[in-house]
Amino acid sequence: FFFQAEDGIRDAQESRGLGDVYKRQGPLSSPKQERFFGGLRHLKGRAPILGGSFALWAAVFTACDSTLVCLRGKEDVFNSITAGAITGGSMAFRAGFRIALRNAFFGGLFLTMIELSRLGLIKFQMRNHLQ
């Protein structure tokens, strides 16, 4: 799979986010002695765009989560996992059905890991509290 940012940079590896792409653009155009700081400077310039993307993701996730709570009549981990999958798929729907399906899977997987971590922490804290 290739990851392609808005500016046309393609990567043969899966990206961990747009920060990877933007961090590499600065060093490529900076002198050799200043590559690290050039990357940070470029990432800092793109921060408002990345923040806006995250805010949009959070808004869609919250809307999906609230809708699922209303429809199911209860609030549990399945709402947030399903909302993560719906959000991941809907945010990538313009790229095609296969990519939207893949992003929905990884959105649900990501929220599953978050919820399992949260439940494990709660269980650990309760065990320590009772002792």
C-alpha cells in the first residue's frame, strides 16, 4: 500500500500519520547541518492543519458515539468501538470503498485497544484500592 499526502509525497510503508510526511519534508529541503530543525520547523508550520484534521475526526467520532448511545439506550465499550469504525470509514470514504473499509477496520481496532487499556487500568486501580 502507498500513503500519499496532499502534496504528492508517496511512501511505500504504512504511515503513522501525516506528521511523518510533514516531518520529512523539512529535512529534505534544509541544509545538511540543519535537517533536524528544518523538519521541526516544517512540522510546526503544518500543526494547524493537523489540528484541524484531528478536530474534525473528534467531532465525527463524538456524533457517532452519541447517536449510538441514543439508539442502543446504553453506554458501553461497544458504542465507542463502533463509533471508531464508523468514523474511520466515513473519513476515508472519498478514497474509495476498499480504503474506507480498511480505515473502518483500523478505526475499530484502534478504539478496541484504547477501551481494553482503559478497562485494564480500571481493574488494576480497583484491585489496588481494595487492598
